Amino acid sequence: MADVARLAGVSHQTVSRVINGQSNLRPATRLRVEEAIKQLGYRPNSAARALVTRRSATIGVIGSKSGFWGPSSIHRTVQAAGREAGYFVSSVNVPDLTRAAVADAVDHLRDQGVEGIVLIAANDEALDVARAQEAVGIPVVVVEGSLYQARWTVGVDQAAGAELATQHLLGLGHTEIVHVAGPLAWTEARARLQGWQNAMHAAGLRIAPHLEGDWTAESGYRLGGDLVRRTDVTAVFAANDQMALGLLRALWEAGRSVPGDVSVVGFDDIPEAGFLIPPLTTVRQDFAEVGHRAIEMLRAAIADGGPDGDVPDRLVQPELVVRASTAAPRRSKRKAKA
Amino acid sequence: MADVARLAGVSHQTVSRVINGQSNLRPATRLRVEEAIKQLGYRPNSAARALVTRRSATIGVIGSKSGFWGPSSIHRTVQAAGREAGYFVSSVNVPDLTRAAVADAVDHLRDQGVEGIVLIAANDEALDVARAQEAVGIPVVVVEGSLYQARWTVGVDQAAGAELATQHLLGLGHTEIVHVAGPLAWTEARARLQGWQNAMHAAGLRIAPHLEGDWTAESGYRLGGDLVRRTDVTAVFAANDQMALGLLRALWEAGRSVPGDVSVVGFDDIPEAGFLIPPLTTVRQDFAEVGHRAIEMLRAAIADGGPDGDVPDRLVQPELVVRASTAAPRRSKRKAKA
DNA sequence: CTGTTAGCGCATTCAG
DNA sequence: CTGAATGCGCTAACAG
């Protein structure tokens, strides 16, 4: 910077003013300085700036190492939105979302001086850490966590999505609809379970016990092995597409046709969903929107720290994508068809 | 830090020594300082440290927004390995790997003062930028790029993997093996194409023209629509699992059985591969290993800048995973079966 | 083994 | 509209 000042024949701080786009500058001076900057290929030192301004212009994102479609998509969109908003974004992927691992990630990020943190794919333990952190003073926005367990939250309306899926099945005439849930320590899994129950309840139907998987195709396959024997079940709503995929395979192996014998609905709309056998009906989530809102909220939290925004803003509405894995049940048992 | 010094009754400097784990300290003093640090909840300011040491302890990772399995898995493993190595890791996902976008990402990272960059999933344009960057002084390790186009490179031996896949098909007795390649602007796609050609050539077989997809299931499905008419083709080697998945669907729709009528091999071993219909034979890549080596190499590049390591170290060997999508051709046309 | 003295590169007072 | 001083929090020399 001293070099630039010398070359432009001005002082230190005039250069600083140019860089920070201050207004009180004679255009000629500014031009001269800009010229010198370009000529010398000068780049401001962000460490020095951070030291004096006490602003690192950096935010942290905590994700999980596991690489499920939803969380990792959100990680990407949050990253992109953060950068667009002018931040450097520093990521850390924890092996699992245990209290210790998340706390560790938070520490790492704090040491770097991040101004705020976005925590993705939160389960209960992770939420505890988030709450503690907020108390300590560094804003944490939780994505896809429960709205009631953290102050700053953004996410898709999971329950609404699950209701959409279930209602679709209901509308087709199904009454025996089983839910293959995700791990219930995850708030997302619980919200989807809840949505399914709500819809079943609203339709006046008996709510069969749900199954619980771990988001993987393997678990869907394994649980599908059990479901296959229950011939009363005409439809399954899986809490994500991976498990639905495993289910499809189990059904296929058992010689039960989809959607002839049983309809299957997933959740997420992974890019492959439309190319499964058969193409999967599922619930699409607008991850890009989630990413943007997360950053928006984080900025607000950093600037303000005050009361959070309106609840409606935190929820992104999902959308049902109907494909070929769902149809009316073969023999329509009429019963609770209102 | 001044507070800590005061509380411990020592100087500035001694505190600094404790933090940096220097050896010349009386244990008693160290203990006293550590006590004070804990009591005050003191955390070193990394900006100040970066300013004086000229080391940010930060590295950058450039990935692509698209979210394909391979690149995003590597992104995660690189992130993890970087953190284990004591770095802060800052990510940026570019919309596409064009020259402009990558150059932009590099600039962003440089502004942050990263000590080095890992560039993931490189195509030709991105490689240009990487080379330019190396010349300018900031080390760039390219993952999955061509070994000949950049100095610091780590990756899976794509060609070897493709040969593995092709040889498997060959060993089963197939002679008409078509390759559905990835976008050939990607070095990975070219290497896999090359491996297939090598194996075909070595077997003394005619090399049919390849098809070119874009990594997506959709493209596999589309290209599969064409392949379906070519009844002479008994086996297809797809350059990734997504395209193989689309292919499976196209084949299924056309009523051609897999592996009865045609065998299919993929590449990547995505977690769902074992649960497709039928379970997919594919080539597995050890992404964690790639991530570790990338960081290892980046450290070397940062420290040294000198000659690169031995070529063997840059290549991770892939592994064939045989599942149910491959079998001997129905009518064995003997011809080049050695 | 420990304290003292400088200065990293910048933004922020305050004067001109 | 611009320049001169001051200090952010820390580490790197030196002294002692």
C-alpha cells in the first residue's frame, strides 16, 4: 500500500479511501490511485484489515461428512449465497453431528474469527451446541432444524411436504399407508413423520406404526424386506429418496410391482429420481432458496442480534412431483374415503 | 492477551510463548499462564497472528456447484483432511468450471490470503487458470486433472479403472462393448475413454465409436434410448454411475434385460449403486485417500514449491466392484476370445 | 528462562 | 479534499 501511495504521489490513507470507496475524493486523485493499484497489482491484506476493523468478513458453515443429498446441496447453496453476499466462507464437515463434534467445529470456526455460523442438518445434539453458542454471542443460524429449538432457523416446511405426499396417496384412494422415517434424532425426520401423521389423522385413518431407517438406500432395502410381507399395505411414504430407492429394489426382488401392487413416494427429488425404475414420485425442496434465506438471516443476526424475523419467512414451501411410482390401489377397499 | 499476562503476572511475550508451545519455559510459569488463559476464556486473535507471521493458516478449495457425487465427495474429504492438518479451509463453489468463474474464485481466495488452493474436478479451462496461478506464486493442487497439464496433481487412476471395467466385460466374453463417456472437456472423462480404448485395443477388438453424455442420469437415459436399438451391443461401460442408472432405465423400458441382454458397468460406486435394479457393477474410488493426498501435496507445495513428488504417489488405484448388472453374453459370439 | 522494543498493513481519529 | 499520527493483537528479534 505504501508503494501504491508513492507511485500515485499521495499518502497512505488516500489509497485506503479509494479502496474503501469513500466519496470525498477528487476524481483525478482517485483515478491516479486506481491506476497505481492496477499497475502494481496491489491487493489489500485482509488480515490487517480484519485486525483493525474487528470484522473478518468470514462466516462458517458446519455440515456433515456423510454427504446425503439434502444437506450437501444446502451446503453448496449456502456457500454460494454467502460468497454473493461478500463473505469468505469457511466450511467444516463433522464426522457426525454429536455434541462434541459440533462443539469442536464451532471452536475451530471461532478461532478463525468468523462473524457467524450456519449449521446444516441439525439433530438434537447439534441444536444444543447452537443454542449455547448463541448465548455466548456468536450468531448461529440453523438450517433444517426445529423452529422451536433455536432462535434463528430456516428450512423447508418438512411437515407440509410430508402432508403433500400423504395426501397425494390418500387422494389416489390408499388407506394403508406406511411411513419409513429417517432417524428420529433428526428434526427433519420428526417433522416428516409428523406431517404424515397429521394427514392420516385428518383423513380419519388409523395410523399404523412407522418404520425407522437411517436415510440410506441400504436401510430402505432392509426395511422393505419386512414390508414386502405385509400385503395389506398398498402405499409407502419414505422420508427420503435414497430409502425409497432401496424400497423399490426390495419390492422388485419380491416380485411386487410398483405402482401396481404398492405405490411409493420419496422426499428430496434427487436428480436421479426421475430415472429410477419406475420414476419416483417425490417432494421437491428448493435448496437454493434455503441457502439464500440462511445467509439473509445470518446477516440480520450479525448486524442485529435482536428479535428474529417473522415465522413465515423461515419456511420454504416444498412441492410435490408426481411421476410413475404412484397409482390408485388395485382393489379399492373403500373405507375412509370421505 | 494483555489481561492474561496481567493475571498471570508475566509479560505479553511469555503468554505468546505458552500459546505457541515453546520449550524454554519453566513449568510453573506455563501452568500459571494456562490457568489464566482458561479463567479468562482467552482465544488468540488469528487476524493479528496472520498479520505478523504472514501465514493465514487457511487454504482454499474450489469445487463445482453441480454436486456430482465424485467431486462433492472429494470436496468433503479434502475439507476434512485440511482441517486435520491444522488449516482453516475456505470453500468456493463455482457455477461451472469456465476460465472466468475459476479465475474469479481464485481471486476471491487470494484476497482472503489463502496459502494454497485445491482445485477439484478440473476440465481444460480450469487447468489453464491453475497453471497461471502456479506461475504467480500461489500453489494450486489439481485433483482429478490430467497429470500432464498441471504440476501438482492427485487423483484416482481413471484410465486404470476404465481398463478394469472393460477387462471385466471382456473376461465375461463380451466383444461389442460400447462406452458412454462423460463430457470430454473433462480430463477424467478423457482418461476413462482412453482406458476403455486401451483395453479394447489390447484385446484386439474393433473399437466402436463412443457416445458422450454429461454425467447426468438424464443423459444416460437419452443415450440409452439410442443404444437400445443396436442389438449387436451386449455390454455398455458408462463413465459414471448416474449415467449407468439412466441407461438401466432406458434398457428396462425397452424390455431389454440386464444383464441378460446387455451388461452394464458404471464408475464411482455411489452409495445407491448396490440398490439399483439390478445392483450395479462399478468401479470404486477411494475419495478419502484422494483428499488426504491432496492436502499432503498442498503442504509440500506450500513449504517447498520445488520439484513435485514421485508420479506413483499421485495416483490412487481404483477397485472393481462386481454386482449383478454384468454377466456373460447370451449367445457367445466367439471371435476375439483369446 | 523471561521482559523490552519494534513493527506487520491497515482504518480511524484528528488536523490542516 | 488530503495528510499525519495512533493503535488493532500479536510475534520476532534482542536483551537481560
